Amino acid sequence: MQPSCPVVLVHGWKSHPGVWKPLIRRLEEESFVCWNFSHSGLRDAGAEEIGRALMDFIHTMQEEQAYHGPVDLVCHSMGAAVARYMLEVMDGASCRIPVRTLIGIGPPNNGSSMAELFNDPIHGPEILRRLTGTFVPRTYDPAEDRLVQEFRRTGPFVEVLRKAGLRRDIRYRVIVAGNLTATPDFFPLFGGQTWEYSPDGWQKTVRGDGIVSHADSLIAGAEAVLLPADPTVLDGAPAEYCHVRLPGNPEVVEQVIRFLRE
């Protein structure tokens, strides 16, 4: 039996739709219809602009496919925050886009500690130096990045999301990874730890994927799964569970499939 809901894929910040190749292969094997959204060409865009583009993309696909039923969304990182802004703020009152489930992979649901860290006058310059070429582009200036400014832990759009609240017609799922064995090779640039922002100051934790902490991701009303299910797999390939590799991680892919089957 063919699944009833198309799956809309939303990649993360400074990423591209190609990160979904392993998941798309599995979706096709399971006969899911896949709509792969790209916002990689929207340089210097903010949440409102990307959210509008995502909404237009879904409407266009609905018309082309003559399908107006519910969809599922699978989002990585900042893509989940943008999708939530579209659904809860831009479409929160009318609910014109029917959604069955939203699956966030390493999502900054409570704002991004890393975005906050980029702007920290003490730690920011060194963090950007370490991440240049692996997570941020060269000559990157966070002050000019609208999306990063909006989704800082203290950013304006985080408070807007909090006030809007989760939509009751959507089932929210969160997939997070953690350095359960505290191995430094998990994310070597930070010694296997993840920076986490709180009003009391900065701390480093193994409860995160190197970029997004669990405190950034976990929210009341969303089901959460922590991977790897077997911590011993981190003895062999710990880097496979860091933030940038999560969309193609085989265990993450299978967890997404399980969520979509339900």
C-alpha cells in the first residue's frame, strides 16, 4: 500500500537538498512520495522569506500533483525552525497547510546556542576560526546573517515561536544525537562536546551533536528519540553522529522511516 502523505524535506542552514540522498533512497524503497525543498539559493534570507518560499513550494507541488491532503515534513537543523515558523506563525491561524507530522533532526527548537555563540564577544572569534571551512564559510560575518540573528537563543523569532505554541493538529517528533560515551572524536573541533547557552552563562556538554545541544532541541509536546540506541557504536565511528552528518546517518534514516510508517 502506498503511503498517503508526501514527505517534504527541508535542509538546514548553509546546506543543500543533496544531504537527503540516503533518506530519499529509503523513501523510494518504501514507496513514499518525496518533495525536496531547496532554499540554498536564498542568500541572506530570513525566516519570513524562507518560510514563504517553503509555503509556495508546497502549494505548487499540491497543484502539480493534484493532491491537497496532509503532508509530512522532515527537517534538519535550522530548517526545522523555519518550518515551524511557517506552520505556527505564518499559517497558525488558518492552517491552510495540513500537516500530519513534523520530524526535526537536530532542531534548534528553543533557539540556537551556536548562533548565540557566534555573536559572543569573548568566545565568538575563536569559535568562528575553528569552524571556518567545516561549518561556516570563509570570510563569514554572523552580524550580516539574518537567519542566524533571528534564531539566536535570545533572538526575536524564538520568542515569537514560544508565544505561538505548537499546532495541535501536528504530531511533533525530535531526533537528537549525543556523545553518550564522551569520546573526543565525536566532534573533534570541540573535544566531543557541544556549547550550550543559558542565562547563567556558557557550558559544554556531551548532551548534544557538537552544534546543537539537547537543551536547544527538546520541547514540551514533542516526542524525542536519542541516538545512537547502542552507545558502543560510537567506539567505531563517533563522527557519524555529529550534527552535519545526521541527515545521511543510517540510524537516523531508519528512525525517520519508522516515524513516517506510524
